[in-house]
Amino acid sequence: MTTDAQDHPGSAGVTHRVHDEATIADVAATLAAWFAGCARDLPWRTPETTPWGVLVSEIMLQQTPATRVVTPWREWLDRWPTPRDLASAETSDVLRAWGSLGYPRRALRLQRCATAISQEHGNQVPNDEEALLALPGIGRYTAAAVRAFAFGRRSLVLDVNIRRVLARIDGGREHPARSETVAERRRAWDWVPEDDRDATTWSAAAMELGATVCTARNPRCGECPVAQYCTWLRNGRPEWEGPARVAQTWEGTDRQCRGRIMSALRAATSPVALADVVWADHDQRSRCAASLVEDGLAAHVGPLLALPKSV
Ligand code: SF4
């Protein structure tokens, strides 16, 4: 794993030009002013949120929209306010609390991460990049986000929203490449202000713009605070010429089948027979149940199936 310190080419290019009249610093300042007045009121953004609260929010937000995360995040932090509390919980309770956030493997990873923090870091989320990256389930994005939003440290927070905003403003393209490249990360570092506080604001504001205005399908350029700096808009919003972007299907997929089985397990107070899970294709149902057991999300109890008691 390459750390941000390794792929950062040097000092931030705050005088780098977006186009003839504007610098990166102009865009960052405009975006920061917009964010100060328009940021959504999300509970993990309050000053009293602990680093653990930030880490939990980042894992929950990875594949779930913020509006669906607010309630489970609050309940989760009420129930397990520190990593040690989550580490000592029964995994079946953790998976039930994850509820319908989707991609429940994140809940298992979060519990493993909590165990490592409580055992190896005195129940405190570390602020060091390498220590964060060494935690189970913490990748480069999450480590950077925790450093920025929990500890106010300058880091390269590059999620799907920020990548899209930069692709448009800076690259003049509607979408970023499918996977991050070294060149993209180097260029993105140029956009991160030198000062810790400004850098954190930049990351939060760019992410917010991508989530609420500069969205993937229908960017609202007429309401965009940085429209005057946007290369893609300036070029007449040219059509995407990269690989076709196919919407993920859901009906009939293994993901839907796994979700159906997990719902049945979460709702049950005792182990359930797979035959009781309503799913037309028996082979697919058995295959999905086996994959849930393999992933540690379900456990055999004789011929029946239940949520696991521990990770
Ligand atoms: S002008 Fe449109 S495309 Fe450009 S950053 Fe703003 S919302 Fe995104």
C-alpha cells in the first residue's frame, strides 16, 4: 500500500492555474465560502463528534447516502460509544444494528477494526496514517478521511464525489477514469491547501459539492458556486467518451438474494430454515447462503442458519 506521504509530489501548487484567469486558490476560497453557508447539517460534522464517531460515519458512508446513514449512525454511537464497546458486542447484534445500510461486510470489518483499536491503541483511534492503514478494513480513502475530519490534518481525501468534481473543474471531463491513477492523485494533491484547516475545509466542501450539486447524472451547473471556474462547463459540457457507464442491476441478482437471506436472519429470534426464505431459485438461494457463511455473515446451526455470535 502506498501511503499519501509517498505519492505526494511535494508542496501544494496553490498558484496552479485552472485556466487563464483563475488559480486553484480562487476556487478553494469560493468553495469554502459556499460550504460555510450551505453545508448540510450532518451529525458527524459537529465539533463534539469523537474520532471513533468520524470513523464509523466514514465506513457507513462508503456505499450508502448520508440521508440513510444519519439514524443508524446515531443509534450505533449511543449503543457503542467507543471501539471497546463494539469489540465486546455479539456479532449478531452488530449485524442487526447495521440493518438495511447494505453491504453488511462493512459491519464485520468495523467490529474487527474496533477490536484492533481497543487492543492495540488503548481504545483510541490513531491519527497516524500508517497506523490507520494497518487497521482491519481501513483503506487509503478512509485513513485520509479520518485524518482530515477527525484530526484536522492535511490529507488527500479522494472519494467518488471529489474525483468527479476535479474531473469536471480541472480535467474538463464529465467523469473521472474508472480507477484512480498515480497521475490523478498527484494532480489532486495540488488542490489540497497547505494549511491543515483549509485543507480539511477543501475536502469537506468538494465532497459536499459532488454529493449535492455536481452529481453524477444531473449536475446543477446553474446553482454551482464554482461554475465560473469549471472547465467542463466552459467547454460546453462535452459528452462522455469513455467506457459506457452501466447502472447496476438489482432484481434477481445474488446481491438481492443475499439481502433477502440477511433480512430473514436479522428478523429471526432463533435459527431459520433456508426453505423459509422466499426466493424462487433454489440453487441461487443455496449458493448465496453458502457465500454468506463463507463471508462470516451467517453461521450453520445444524441444518439451520443464524447470524454469527462472533467475528
Ligand atoms: S459547473 Fe457543473 S459540472 Fe462544473 S463543478 Fe459546477 S456543477 Fe459540476
